Amino acid sequence: MQLASRVFESNDIQSAIELCYERKWTDGLPVVPPTADAVERIVKHLGRDPQEVIGMVPPRDGVATIETIAINCVMAGCKPEYVPIVIAALQAILEEKFNINGVQTTTHSCAPLVIVSGPAVKTLGFNTKECAFGHGCRPSATIGRAVRLILWNLGGGFPGEPCKTTQGHPGYYSFCIADDEEANPWQTLNVELGYGADETVVAVHAVAGPQVIETGAGYLSADTILTILADSIASLGSSGICGGDMVMVLGPMAARNIANAGFSKSDVKRELMRRATRPVREIKRGPAIHESHPMHWKYQTDPTNDDARVPYIRSEEEIQIVVAGGWGSGGGFSSLCEGWGANRGRPTHRKVVFPQN
């Protein structure tokens, strides 16, 4: 096995970490120095040619090889068995319709959210319960971190140039969650996307940070929960008014209550489409893309009728529903990750291919 990366020498671990800062190999948090032995362990685990090219990462178009991916995975703290998920996520991100060049350079605060679904969620120990978006889980933290470091080191997604996001969000450090099969009353995401129940899949969405929604500690009706969710979507500042994809992460209480009322996941999407609307008179007060744009809201309704309702979701495909989070005793919570808007990029997904060891 021949590794092609350059070798830099340091006297100790602290100087190695500082070298990573000096050479701009990290986006602010300390990284694990990628020693040759650590990189080789990952490449050996994968059983793939280290010079195999996975793709070019915009906007700088750095070459993502198995070796350079392994380097960034070491820096992120990934175990070797996590790396196939990172590779699948990167392949999904590099699909043309995802438009990672736009995601890396837009003024919007979107970042690639990696959603893992399938058997590896349990075997690798993903947290799908309390703090599903947060701290304490090595797989989701380091996989999300590895994806971000690849976009940073190979894609050159540096703040200001070329990354123009005016606000950003903490998901720019790490943004990875997993679908909770045990609490999910419907099909899990891997099955919904057309894969087998025994296949692990990653789906990637360019979305803003999670907006917490109070969906009740088991006492709210399905009708009330759906109304609350729809109201959270239909805000004047939402990119959804111009079209775009979003991710709704339902807490298990909310999912159970809705499912017990007889709603399928498709039913939920259709209900949110029906309910997430606002009247024209209110929409005119908020920001919107230029009227000549084909995704402008005027094409969805009569702009001369102030009482006409403007939809925030144009099709079922524009909203992805995932179940994750804790049951809680003081309240049930869900989260909305608002999309980029105006169909500038579309979600993608890939099957994870694990090595046959």
C-alpha cells in the first residue's frame, strides 16, 4: 500500500496540533494529527486503493481520494468502521443535483445534514434518543465532523472566501443524526427511499440549524400537533415560501400520537402541505425572491386575491420526516430544519458499502 500524502514532522502532540492550525487544516476546533499509521489503518480496513478517486470537492475542486478521506477521518476522530458512512455521504453530496458548490458559497445558513438509517445505526452505536442532534455520541459527532473537514480541506469552504454565509450555524462543525427504528411508527428512512431494511443508507439535505417545536408531552391530539408543525413551517422569514426542501425531525411522542390517529408518513406530509399556508396579504409583507423567478409564490396562487392561501410546501418530496429524540417527562419536542429554498439544491442519498472482512 503506497500512501501519497506529504509528511510533516512534529516534536510532540501539541506541536502537531498547532501545525494543523498554522496550515489551516482545521476550521477552529483541534483535530487529531493524522499520522501515517492511523491513515493506513483506515485504508487497510476499507481494503481499497488509497489513490482511488471518489470525486472533486467544490469550490476549490480538491481531489477526494480514499487516502485524503482517511486523513480527514483521522483528524475528526473517526473509527475505521465509520469511514464507509463518510464515503457514502460524500458521494451523495457530490451528486450534481445536491449542488455542493452552491451550498459552500451561498449567503444562506445551510449546511449538509447527514441522516443515517439502517442496521448500522444500532451496530455502530448512534444516539437516536435524548440529545439526538447534540453532544455525547462519537459516531454522529465524528462522522459529521469528517464530512465538514473534507468540505473545508478539499473544498476550501473558508468563511468570507468562498463561504459567504452571513450567519452560519453550529452544524458547520458537525451535522449528523440517525433515524430511530425502535421509536418510528412508520417505515424507516432507508426503506422509504427504496432500499432494503437490511441496508444502511445516508441521506443528505442542505438545511439550516434545527428549530425546536413544542409538540406536547403525549397529551396533544394529532390534529393539534399537525397544526403546530405547519405553523412553524409557514413563517414569513422561511425560505420555504420560495420553494425548497426541509427536514422535520419528529420526537417519538409526536410521531406516536400522529400514527395512533391513523396517519401514515405520506398522510403527514400531505397534511403539512395543506396546513402550512399564509394569506397573500401577509406574504406581501415578507421577503421574497424576484417575481420573475419560476419558484416565486405568485405561481402557486392568485397574487391579486389577498385572501388566497400561499403554500410553503409544493410537493411531498420537499419535506423529509425523521423520527429521533427523547420521550421526556416535561414535554415532547420536535425540530424543523429549514431548507435552502428555491430548489437551488436537492437532497440525495446513497447506500453505505461496508468492507467484507
